[in-house]
Amino acid sequence: MTVSTAVGRMRDRVEIQEGTRTRLGQGSQLDTFSRVAERWASIVERPDDKFIVEIRYYQGLIPTAKNVLDSAGNKILVNRLKHGTRILNIEDVLDKDAQKTVLRLICTRDDQTF
């Protein structure tokens, strides 16, 4: 089995967060986020203000675009990463590593946290 060279470059600690939307009175909505896991990652900013994030897989989660399945097969929405005080919104999964070692994501920054 070959391990991606990206694994050795992962120097950023990110928190993977799951979003939950709650409907409030008068049609308003409240989005809350809870911690799913913490993993090592490599974060590279591109000239177009997007980020390429390479992150280690974590056991039991299988990516399909922005939705992942937990080990019981339940869908959870993992649509953002927290790096320090900054939030990166996951836009898409670029590729799914067949070896299940590294996941490449394209993210945009949450301007309120940058």
C-alpha cells in the first residue's frame, strides 16, 4: 500500500464540524455546528481565494461530495472545517483516495472569521 506524500506535510490541526439547521418562529432559521472530529491537514490558499485542504481520512466516514456516512450508515452533513478561529466552508471533494488515506477538499473562507 502506498501512502500519499501529503500525509507528511500535514501541519495544520482542523476541527471537522457537522451542521444542523433549526427552524425558529416566523420562518427564521438557526444553523449550529458541532465537533465531529479533529484531524491533521494541509491547507494551501489558491490565488482565487479558495483553499485546497488535504486531510487524513478518519475511520468509518465515506465522503460523497459534502455528505458523509457515519459508521452506522447515517448521513451527516459535514460542511465546514475550523482552523484556529477561522472557518473554511467545504465546497466539494476533489477526489476520493482509493487507499482511504487522504481526502482532498476545495474550500472557501468564511469572510466573517478571516
